[in-house]
Amino acid sequence: MLYEYEAIAQGTVFWAYLKLPENLSSEVKPGLELSIGRGVTRGFGRARITKVERINIEEEEERIRECLNSRRVIFYAISGLVSLSPLKNTSLPYPREIDLKSFGKEFGVEVDGKVTFTEAYGKLGTLHCGWDIQSNAERPSVKSALPGSILIGRVSGGGDIARALAILGFVGTIERGQGFFITGVNIVTPLRGHPMEGG
């Protein structure tokens, strides 16, 4: 029996970042309607796009360069933070590090570095990883640091680190492990330090 039901109130406003191939970018425009949720009768209803803006990665890179002037970098989590890989410390509800080199390959960015997180501040929660269409089964839920968390870290390496971090702040990482993968997690962006913070 169904003992609980999730619903979204009519008029709820959403925002999202989409990475699209150039030939599809003109298709996403105000007025386009989308189905939200799984299935035709089990979804949350329909949503209509009301505003579309193209992101200027170069402007974001410039902002991030200013944030990288100190030894430690403060990151703000836009999404939930998750670590699924058995190679990472899975007792933590956030990734211990993000390999910018492998991340950069996915986006054609020449970078050889990493972000290592040393501290995290925020609330813990559970991330429900959705439904796996291929195996027709529910993915497990995992521990997660919630959006709005603050991470303290260090950025090391060379290459186009600012560009890689700019992209990371919009798309996050793909986490693989435990027999499935999830996207839209670990979307973090550096914050500009206070001028009195020091080194």
C-alpha cells in the first residue's frame, strides 16, 4: 500500500544548469514544457521554462582566479556532496578530493591538479539517488552533506585550474560506485576571501 506521497505545489519555481551540445542549445527556450518525475502518471506534473541565460565561463574564471590567491580556498556547496567510490573515504559524506585532471578531460580543459578538502561545515542528510532505469530498481540512498555546506580546501597543480573550477561550479562531478552512478552532485564554487583573512 502507498502510505506516503510526494507532491510539488503548483507554481513552484525551479532553476537548473544544463550542459548541452551546441546543436541542442537553441531548442531550450522560454515556453518549452517538460515532464517532472518518473513516468506519465507517476510524475510531479509539467513545468514550463520561463527564462534562459547562457553562462559566460570566462567571467566565472576571472572571479575564481581572485579566489585562488590564498593558500586555503573556501568552497560553497550548491548541491549535495557525496562520495561513492570505494577508493575514497566513504565514511565521509563528501569527497576528500576532486581530481581536476580527469574532470578536465571530460570538458576538454588542460589541467593537472586536484582539490583536497580538509574541513567541512554544514548539515548532514540523506541523498535519495533515484531510480535506475537500466536495472529497473531503486538506487540506494547515501549519506550526504547538504547544499549550503562550506568546505575548506587546497588547490594544487597546474594548467587551466580556474576554468576547471568554473565548470565544476556548474556541473559537479559524476560519482561512481556501489554498482551505479549519480550526477548533479559535488557542485562547489570558491568564495572570495575577506581581505583581513590573511594567508
